[in-house]
Amino acid sequence: MENVHDAEVLPTLLNPLRRKLGNVYADGAYDSKASHQFISRKGATACIPPRKSAGLWKKVHPRNEAVLVMCKEGLAHRKKISGYHSRSLAETAMYRFKLLLTGKISLRNYNGQVGEVMAYLSAINKLNTLGLPVRKSRV
């Protein structure tokens, strides 16, 4: 899917989710009216930083407040107060997936691929229950 913009696949990513969504964290590529409307219809709050060149939308919208804060305080401040940096947790999880479990799917049929990914995720969940290593300081 090389010719598809990130925001176009947002419904495809979120529709299969059965659990209630609280916040949806995404990068500026998802800063579109369609993305915000879709996230709102799912009953979630969009935590999407406005693009640097973002303007205000005509109708009253929470994004307008984000644009005003960004113009006044800067993008870094906006990300901090919105909790946007929580997005890095998902990116860290994907990094672990790719690093520890090769990040490649070897099976060719769809059902096999789903099973393979579920096995990888089960392994990552098991690793997460073990906790992180504790470093001892050198004396």
C-alpha cells in the first residue's frame, strides 16, 4: 500500500478493535478533519499534534485549541500537556517486536500470518511479565 496516505487507513486500523478507546495517539500525518471525525465517532479523544502550518477550522473544534496553544507556546509544550509522548510506548513495543522476534512474517496465507503474529505477541507479553532488568551501581 505505497500509494495510500496514513490518514486513509485509520478506519481500517481502528474498526476491528472491540474494546472502548480512550485516546488515540497519532502523528501529524493524521491531522485531518476525516481522522478527527472518525476518532470522535469511535467515542475516543484524538491526541494528534497539529501540523506546523495548521490553521484554525471554521467550526468550533478541540483541535482549534491545540493550534492556538501550539502557536503561543510551541509544539513541544503542546505535546507535553496533551500526553502525546505516551505514543512512544507503542513505538517502543513495535521496536521490541522487530528486534526480538525478527519483525518478519514467514507464512504466506492470511490465517497462518495471523497465528504467527499472535504467537509473537504472546511471547512479548510473556517477556513483559518478567519485568525489566535491575541495574546495580558500580562501587
